[in-house]
Amino acid sequence: MGEHTHRVTASVSHDGWSGVCEALRSTDRPHAHAAFATLWTLALPTGRKALHRYRALDASRIEDLVRDVVVARLSEIVRAASPRAYFVSAVHNTARSWLRSPRAEVAEPDAREGYVSNALDDEEALRVFVIDVRARLAAQSPRTQRIMAADAMGWTREEIAAHEGTSRANVDQILSRARRRL
């Protein structure tokens, strides 16, 4: 056991999230593994930093949201290509969902007022953005995905409509709705 703990500690010092997640991937009981506690020590400050822009969330609510994401999405975090970026994306989505919920005791903050720049470096912000966009694109219907791809490739609305067997107005409406969702 001492060697295993040492290996996890060495991995954590080199690349915190990847090392801990690698250790958790190799066990059948990740919640009982020593690396789970290390993941929590990484997740809490990361979650605080990620949710800092949500002024309507107090420290205890942020800790609750971080705990919910770590527990509910542990397997996805551990399997992610970039565990920290996946976690940040998941904690943002969870916070937005909670703020929009009628059960929330606070109002959603004004985006301009609550935003703090430099919360993530550019590379990490790009990773979070890519995860969010991929998830939102995957949530679209296959038809909407085809229409969006054709539009992105420069097809005219008339060409798309003819290919999909619909009207130009319908293509316009599908693209408009899809862009609002994204």
C-alpha cells in the first residue's frame, strides 16, 4: 500500500488531475480509494475559482455544488481526456441549472456584474468551451446537425432545403433555433 500511495502522491505533484484520475480509473471502488480524497482537495479550490463569477452563490452553496458534481459525475471526470476541464464545465452547468431552478433561493447574477476575467487561462477556457459546444451540438437532432454542417460548409439555404426536402423558410427557422440553443 505504501508504494501505491507514493505513486499517487508523485503523480499528483506532477499533474494533479491526471494522476489522481489515473489512480481512480484503476480501481473498482473509486469512492473508497485514497486518491478520492486527493481529488476532493483538487476539486474544491478549482470549483471555487470556476464559480467565483456567480456572485449569487455563497461559499457553502459552491461547496455543495462541487461535492454534487464530484460524487455524481466521478466516472465521467475520471474517464475524461482532460479531467479538470470536464469538471469545470460540469460545475458551471450544474450551477446554471441550480440558479435557473425554481427551488433556488437566489436570483441568477447579472452576467456583466458577476464575471471575473482571468478565472481560467486561455487554453483551459478553450477546453471548457469545446466540451460545452460538443455537448450542445450532440444534443441537437441529426437533421439539425446536418443542416448546421451544410450551412457551415457554405451551402446556400436553397441547396440545404433541396437536399433535406424542405423549404428555405424551414431551414432558416431550424438554423435560428439551433444558434439560440448554442
